[in-house]
Amino acid sequence: MIIKRILNHNAVIATNKKDVDILLFGKGIAFSKKVGDTVEVDAIEKSFLLKNRDNMTRFTELFINVPLELVYVCEKIINLGKIKLGNNFDEIIYINLTDHIQSSIERHKEGIVIANPLKWEIAKYYPEEYKVGKQALEIIKKEAKIELAEDEAAFIALHFVNANLENNFQESYKITEIIMNIEQIVKNFYVTEFDQESIEYYRFITHIKLFAHRLLAHEYYQEDDDDDLLALMRKKYPKEYDCGEEVARYIQKEYDYRLSSSELLYLTAHIRRLTKNLY
């Protein structure tokens, strides 16, 4: 492969036989090299090829100032996420997660700790991603000799949520907030806590999570052909319906969106499943 651009002593952009740009890493890979020189295969420790050209450009610029060791740490964390979560993540995670971890480490060295007010909610609604986040902190501690605050596990978890849902980080955070608020409305309405290990709870949270994702993406479900079924549900399960109406008022007030009869029907049905053993 022929060197096209030297980023630093440990990173270059090279062109392969198919004239495709590839980001190559290796300790001292660019030492005494210049543009046009050949890269020895045994000098290459890691290579990255991002399909999206804009991502490749951002990735390249980011790693000009990122220590090679941190690149390896972040790749190890992403590979862990792929194994544990069983997902093929959007390649943007290589950029966003590395940038986040680098910034977190820099803040840590300056004594700055950013709290995550939704840490416990993220752990509850995205338990597998949160486990990966906690394991990521152990990897950082072992490889980089830096012990980040546990709040960072939740931030890292959201990067995996984000890369899987293909929405931005702020939206992932907002989705978690919506789920938390709706769940709290239902808990307050019934004055109870729910079994977070139950299948009914899992289905309820999944329903709310997907609704929140649609809401923020402005992909509204406006079909109103379930009026008769909703009237039947209201008559048969008045308390569950009233609870659904309270959630609907929250959505109307905060997001200026009125739930359709179909959405209110499904929401009432999920509330019924969730609360059927309470009385």
C-alpha cells in the first residue's frame, strides 16, 4: 500500500491496489516515511476502512491527536459491544465513542466529573448496553490506568444505543427521559412499583421506547380506525384507560402531539398487561 497522507508517526492514510483509502495504525509506521512510499505489511497493527467518505474524513481528523493506545482501547470496547449485544453498529460509533472517551479522560485529568442524571434510568431501560458500559470502564482502567466515574458507563451505553437506533446521542438521551416520565406517570397513578424482571414490564418499556423514537423522529402514527375497539377497552378497563389518558395529556402538553385512537388503544392494552396482577 502507498502512503497518501501522514497523520503522525503512528498513523497514515494509504491507498490499496483497488485505489481505496485505508487508515493504517502502527507504532512508528510513518517514521522516516514520506508521501508515495510503500507501507510494510509487518508495520501495520490496525487498519480501518469506513464506507462513508464523510465518516472516514472525520475519523481521520479525530485520530491525528488521539494516542494510538486509546485507539486500541476504543476498538476493544466496540468489539466487546458487538459480541455482547449481537449488533452490527453504525460505523459512526468509531468516531463518536472514541471522541467521547478521549474527552472524558481529559476531563478526568483536569478533575472535572460530569454527572449523568439519568444513569439509573439508562441502566434500567438499556441493561445490556449498560453492562457493556461498565465493562468498558474496566477496560479503560486496565489499559489506560484511569478510573472513570460510574456515570460514564451510562454515557458509553447510550453511544451503543445511538449506533443501533441510528439516532443522535441527544435523541437517545431524550428517549430515555420520555420513557422515565411515562413510567413515572403510570407508577404514580397506581401508587406502586413494577417487577422489572417480568415479561409484561419488558413489553411495556419496549412499546414506550419505540413510541418515543417515533415521536422524536416525527414519524407519527395517525390512523384513527380503532374508535370502536377503544370504546370497548374504555368500558372494560376504565382505570387502565384513564391512566393512558393521563400519559396522552403529558405527550400533548410536552410535545404538542395528540395520541391517535390506535396509539391510545395499544397503550391501554400494555398498561392492562402491566397492572393486571395488582388487583
